[in-house]
Amino acid sequence: MSRYELVRLSACIVCTILLPANVWSANQEKRADNRMRGRPLVFNQDCADALYPPELGKVQETLRDWLQRAFAAGAGVFVADVANPDIVFVKDLPTAEIFGSRFPEQHANKLPRYRQIQELFAQGTDILHMAVDEGHKVGALVLGGMRMSDAHHGVQWDEAIENQDAISFTGGLLSQFIKDHPEWCNTWEGGRFAAIRRLKPGTLDATLNYSIPEVQAHRLQILREMVTNYEIDGLELNWMRFGRHFPASKQREYLGYLTDFVREVRVMLDEVAAERGCERLILGHRVASSVDECLNIGCDIETWAREGYADYLAPMEFNETDMSLRVEEFVVATEGTNCLVYPGPQIWIDVANEKSQYIYMDSLAKFRAVAHNYLTWGADGLSTFNIYNWPPERQEFYTEALAILSDHKRALSGPRNYLYAALGAYYTDGPRFQQLTFGANAVGKRQIYYFRMADGRNGEALTGILRFRIYNATPQDKFAVELNGQEIPAGKFDIEYQPEGEKVDERFTWRPGLRFEIPLADCPPFRGDNELRVMLLEKHKAAEPMPVMEVMEVHVDG
């Protein structure tokens, strides 16, 4: 049994035993005093990317216009990610290092975003102050965000990194604090991730170890300055991005260190709230996509929720959208607490081909599908990540997309496009993706592709199309297909050979192989958590490379 199957089976057992039918409504009643209640969407904005597009001389004007449009589109809770974590893009965090500030002026001016930041500073403001201004005008909550172990600057600490890419964006994200303290860096201790990057055991990572008191103290002080010097409504701590908080293999052993840290953050927020004379300051956490993966990066989210150190959790994949995300794991983990669950999509779905192209969340049908799945399985609301500031001509699309994420009824108001894809293994060494392989030894063996779909979960009839592709397969390769234990006769599905692949748009082309399409009306009943079984009957001997299946889609008519 694969790791994917074990995780899936464990989740099903947990939910069958521990998740009574009324748990979601009961949880809502117990969470009635949470300031987030009634706010169905958390919108997270990467402020480094927000600062990239504005034209010099019009930075504040451009950003205020976009912030106003984001709030108008439905960003009722707005998270401004401004700390990475020691490098920041705002002016009033004196303990942190302002992006580009340590480089000579002639080099810093070549850094994308640096001059935009300086233009705002000269005007006495920054993107977080502006987010507070615009958000509070319309009654939105505005949180400051810190990416707790962001590693866009690389995977390895090295003395030579001092001069490496000195005028690049990623070079600018390596903080002086990390450079000065290699003794506090995490280490790589083997495993698949390190092997791919040829990192020998003991190699210093370019992230810091949260078991070190000085690391915790430094970042806690930056967070204190954020809630003291900005009129924000709380903080979101992003543990999901890169997830390298401890030396490799030590994450579960060191769970207590992060729990101690988030306890200190909670105490600090209560102190600052008393000093400011304001309501309780929110503490949210953006975390990995399963409870198990949270533990694998050092996050004991059940303890955080139980002890009051989490007002909400936003579980999601590192860099893609997983439409089968097991939301109910987090509902169970937070049952009886005041912690809300806001899973969310990324801006793309990782179905990368050999040219590293990706499918984007570029249709309302995809937003409807992910919203329907997550809300059906118990989410209190939804969140977003990496949906960058859009131009005015895309305002109508994103207004409707955020409305869909904010309202389950809107998710049912049109067609839904479920897209299931191979997922990267960013947190741990175990694969979290599904891949069916059809070599010569696979003949006669049923292989299972699992997928979750809210539509049809009670066996009701659907109209639309189920589609999957077997890359590298040829017309001489013969397959049998089953759904939920029932065979689909060969005459019920269409097979098209695509030797050049299939172009979706200018950004993406499906890989060559066989495309299978089955009308939903001809499919056996769906049941929520579904199994598509594919069996290779006959293999063309010359088929190279090996045929594989990684991706499937279901288009449900509205």
C-alpha cells in the first residue's frame, strides 16, 4: 500500500469514528465569540509581489487603487505578508532588515521593488499602513503576515553567498541575521529532497532553527513591533511556505519549541491589545495540507487550537491547489475549540509538463469546484494565497471568484471543473502525489486513482465529462476502466490519440498520449471519495518512455 493510500485510509477512519454529522454546526456555535465569525474569506497578499508592478512615480496611487478593488471584491479579512521573516517591505519594524537596505545604493536601485519601497517611505507610508487605511474604511480586518521560514534565497548557507546574486531579488531576501549566524542554521541530514539537490548530510540550510532561543526572540520582537506600530487586527504566521523550521528529521521531536513560540506570540498579542485598548488581536496560522504534514514540519496544530493559540488555521499545499484536500482532518482537530478552518487554493494547479508549464486557476468553474469541495467537508470559510494584484480589466473575474469562495450557493450557481494533479513533496521526503505507471509488469493489474468530489456524493445523476490522460501511451496500448468498483464498458468512453499533445492556451500544452473521455451520465454512481481503477490489458512493446497517468478532470454541468 502506498503512502498516499495509507494517509487517505487514516483520514477516512478518523472521520468515520470521530466526526458526527452535527459536528460542523456544533463547532460554529462554540466559535461564536471568534472575531472572524461571519467573515467567510481570508485573502493573503504577498506584498513583495504587490510592490513589483507599480510604475515609479505612481506607486502609492497604483497600490491604493488595487487595495480598494481587492476590498471591493470581497477581501473581508486581508493578510499583508510583509516579513520574510527577517527581511521586510515596510518601514516601521526597526528590528528587521528592510529589503535592499544593506546594499550600496547603486546596487540596491537595481533590485526589483526596492525603488517602489523607497518611494512610499519618502511619502511617509508603506503597503501595510495603506492596507490598514483602506481596509478599515470598509470594515475589513487587516492582519500582518510573516513567512516564518521563507527560503526563496536558497537551500544552503555558504560564506560565498555574501556576494552571490548581490543585486538579484532572491539575493536580497537573504537576511544579515541569517548570514551572521550559521551556527543557528538548520542542517540537511539526507533524504530525497537533499539528494535531489546534492546536499551532503550536515550541510547548512539557509533557514534558522526555532529551537534556538535567540531566533525565537528576534522574530517575536519583529512581530511585537508589527502589532505595536501598525493598527492591524492581528497576525498570520505562515508555517506552510517552505516549512523548514528545524534540522531535517527533527521536526516531530521539536514540536514543543514551536508550541512554546506561538504561546509567546499569543501572550504578546494580549499584552499589546491591553496597551492599545483594542479588541483581542487575531492569531492565525497558514499550515501544511494535512495534520500529519503539519507534524512533519513541527506544527502541533491540535495543541495550538486546544490551548487558544490559533484563532484560525489555513491549510493548503505549498505551491499548488489540491482539490482533494482532507478538510475534515482539521475540523476534527479543532472540534470543541474556538479555532476556525479556512483551507484555500493557490493561483495554479501543479500539472507541470516537461516545459515546467502549469494550469492556472483561470476559470470560475475551477473556483466553484474547489469551494464546493472544501465547504462540503466542513470548512468555516476559505482563504487564498498567491492570487496577485490583478489589473482593472480582470476586476469582474476576481470579484466573482472571491464571491464564489465566500458563498457556497455561488459555488453551485454554474459549472464546476474539478482538476486533480500530481503534487510536489515540499515538506517531507514521502511522495504526496498519485502516479499510475503502465510498464510491461503492470499488465492485468488494477491501479487506483483516488479523487474527492462533492458533486454526486449521494449517488445523484450528473451530466458532464470525466477526462483523464495516459501520457506516452499509444493506440496499440489497451486499457480497462472501472469507477467505484463497476466496470465502464469500452463503448461508453472515447479515446483520442494525441501524438503532439493538446494545447490548452499559450501557457500550457498537455503531454502526448491517450486522452480518455467518459460522459458522466454513463458513469456508475459517484460517492464523494471515489476510486478510478485503470488496468493495462495489452502493452505496445515499443512504447517508450513508460506510459503514466497523473492527472484527471471532471467537468460537471451547472
